[in-house]
Amino acid sequence: MPNPTQSDLHVNVPLTNVSVAYMQDKATFIADKVFPRVPVQKQSDMYWKYSKSDWRRTDAQKRAPGTESAGVGWKLDTGQYFCEVWAVHKDIDDQVRANADSNWRLDSDATQFVTNQLLLRRDLDWNDHFFKTGLWGTDLTGVAATPSAGQFLQWDNAASDPIVQFANLQTNFVLQSGRKANTLVLGANTIIALKNHPDIIDRIKYTQKGVVTTDLLASLFDVEKILVSYATVTDVAELNDARAQDAAATYKFMSGAKNALLCYTPSAPSLMTPAAGYTFTWNGYLAGNSFGVRMKNFRMEWIEADRIEGEMTYDQRIIARDMGIFLSGAVA
């Protein structure tokens, strides 16, 4: 194939801007809201991991006159990322464009559709990388009655006490990590149970609104933010008949609707600040940006169509396992 290609000669920056704006407006997706994005110049590389215990011990000693101070330092380990490139396109046929009324925004609509495809992919990967058992330093399981070690009473049981539970989780979190958890991610069913829990309703009944909001829950659980995952997906096969396809489709929440994740995440990536996880985005990839997104609009003359193509690059990594607590089956 000759170089440069047609797509290299024409990269439509305004379409990328449309795509980024659409990403920011999609409230149901959480992949870019929980853990900070780390823009990187190379597709793969290493990152430093500091030893936790060296920062939680002291070798300071009394200093006698004329002697050196005690020398200290920390040990380092490394992790590695690799940003995969995901891509999808939507073609706008010349006949469709010629027949479209003036109120149709074919390029913008195609850009948003392509972006939505990429966002679905990224959130599916986020849940696989972060929102399930066996990944974090602590796994807890909700049960209907008589919880034992590693278990807790499910929150849709009126006898449960999520306020005290989260207070205890915070205490243990600080003990193990040296920081308070600041982020709570909830599945769609868990937020319903918490908003209707009698202890929580009783605690907030004298507030100005008297309605349980995520801000009030965050205050009760001593975290900075609560995110609820409402994004849904279907795996129905594509059919030529739109009605038949919609009739055959069943939908599910991407995140486990009965689960929760309590974690610590900094507001921005930092070499000296621990984090439960990061999303590495390859902004060094051609016209990419800090979101790891590139949109292109180029001519496909042999099929008489314009192509809207989107790419997204990322790698989602757990950085510190002990900075996350996963709660599965929090409701029945």
C-alpha cells in the first residue's frame, strides 16, 4: 500500500472534538470517571511501583555530635502497560447523503454512533479489569443471614448496617494502605437498596431535602464520590430486519448490578501518590489526545461513500491491589 495513505493526508480534527464532547456527556459510562487517565507517548512501557512498607516504617535515629545521620531509602518494582488500539467505522453512502433532508446531521450522527461503539467496548473492558472478584486485595461477599469471615449482611436486609460497615471498612482501609478510600462504585441494584435502607433514611430525614442522594451517601460513607454504573449492553446478533433484531435483543447492565467497589483513586496521576488503578491512553498515536481517541473522515471512492472511523487506545491496569475492596452480592 502506498504511503502516505489518504487517511494520513486528511485527519478531521473537528470530528475528534465532536467525539470527545460526546464522551464527556455520556453519564452512564464510568470507565473514564473512576481511575485517572495517564497519557503516554509510547504504546508500551514500564512504570515504577514503590514499596509500601518502606513508606510506613522509620529508621530515624538519635544523632550523636560529629556523626552522620541515619541513611534511608526505598525499594522499587516495575509494572508494564500495553495500549491496545480498538477501531470501528460507519460508512455514509452517497445515495443516502443525497437523499437526506437538511435537518439530518449525517457526519455528526455517525461520529456519535462510532464513539458510542468505542465507549461500550471500553466500559466492558473496565468491568472485566476492575469490577469482579479475585482482583483486589480484599473480597467480601453479601449473604442473606448469619455472615461469617469474609461475608456481610446484604443491604436489602433491614437488619444490615451499611453505615457501620463502611466505617469499619474505612478503618481497615487506612490500616492497610495508609489512606482513606475516597471512591465508591455501585451497581444499579445496590444504589436502590442503599437509598431505601431504613437506617440511612432515618439518618438523613432532617436534612434539607430529606431525599437520599449519592452526595448524602458519600457523606455517610466518608468518601469523596459515589459513581453508579448504569451502562447497558446487548449481545444480540445483527439481523437484516431491524424489528426482528430489536425483538430478539435482551439487555443487561455492564457492571454487576449487585456489586460494589470501594477504592482510593487520586484526582490526577502522580509518581509519588498511590492509586488503585490507572487507564493508560496512547496520546502519542498520530492525532490522538489525552482521551486516547482519534476520529477520521475519509473518502471510499470505490464504494461511493464517506467513512467515519474511530480509534481508541488504552490499557486499564490495577496499580495497587490493596487499595481496593470488592463487595459482591451486596443485595439479594
